[in-house]
Amino acid sequence: MASTCKSEGIVISWGLEIMLDLVRAGRLAQKKAREIAEAIHRANPFHVSPEILRRFADRLREISSK
């Protein structure tokens, strides 16, 4: 699917990236975004690994520092 989208020029956004966009737009609080990401990790730790969760938290901090 990803390769088909790429070949058609379609941009793919994963769930956590969409939450970052919502935080940037002021539509989702950082604390709530972090809570949701942690809940997703608990429900599916194989796809949202601790490393992905850490990178998400880093990106949230980057947003708050701007």
C-alpha cells in the first residue's frame, strides 16, 4: 500500500503524526496527545514500540519549544 501511494504521489500520515499536526494547530493538548500515544502503545506495543513512543514525546517537546 505504501509503495502504491508513493508512486501515485499520495502522502501517508501515521496516527501519531496526525496527533502532532493537531497539537501544532492547537486542537489537541500535548498532555492528551501523550496520554493517547501511551494508551496506543499499551494496546499494541509491537507496532508502537518504546522507541516510537520516545520519538513522539521528543517531537511534542519540539513543538512546545517553538
